[in-house]
Amino acid sequence: MSDREAIEAVVRTYFESMHESDPGKVYATFHPNARITGYSFASGALAEMTRGEFADMVHGIQPSPKAKGDAVLLEILSLDIAGDTATVRVRDGYIGLDFIDSLNFLKVGDEWLIYNKLFHAQGKLS
């Protein structure tokens, strides 16, 4: 599997973690030191989370978007690899919102992991 294919697989698992409310998939795709950061759509306040806090938030969405039958929206807008780092810009639908996520990856051994996530909620899904 090429680095591009491996990164794309991590992006799919990352999306599945949210769509299925599966904290195990959060732990599988994010580096232990990862930070998840962005502005709350509801309040406009800065939200900063560790991997564990993000996993707890994902798990707390019950029933999961998949169980509710929410449509799948996942689109890789760009993917750039520079050595053992990569940046992926993703558009995804989650909890009724249309997000643009900037995912920064590190290659640790043979495994690609998300090291940082910056998110922007563009608005509600139509």
C-alpha cells in the first residue's frame, strides 16, 4: 500500500469513528499527543481537545449518526505528502453540520497517524 493509500484509509477510519460514535477508532487514527481544535459553531468559543476528550465526545453522540441513518458526506479535498508528514483537507458531514477539517499527519514507524486536527463548521447541512 502506498503512503497515499494508507493516509486515505486513516481518513476513512477517522470519519467512521465519528459516524459510528466509536472511540476505539479515534484512538486508532490519532497520535497520543494529538490536539483537536476549532471554533464551536453554536457558541463561537474556541474548542481544544486531547485525543481522549475527542474520543469521549464522539462516543457521547448517541444514537450514532450511522444508527440514525444520517447521510455519509466525506470528501478529500487535498492530500499533500512531504516525507514523513502529510496534510489532508477534508469536507465531512457530522452532527448536522458541514465541516472542513485540516488533518496533519505524522508517519510513526510504518503507520500514519493524525497529529493535529483543525476544524471549521461551515454551517448546517442542507
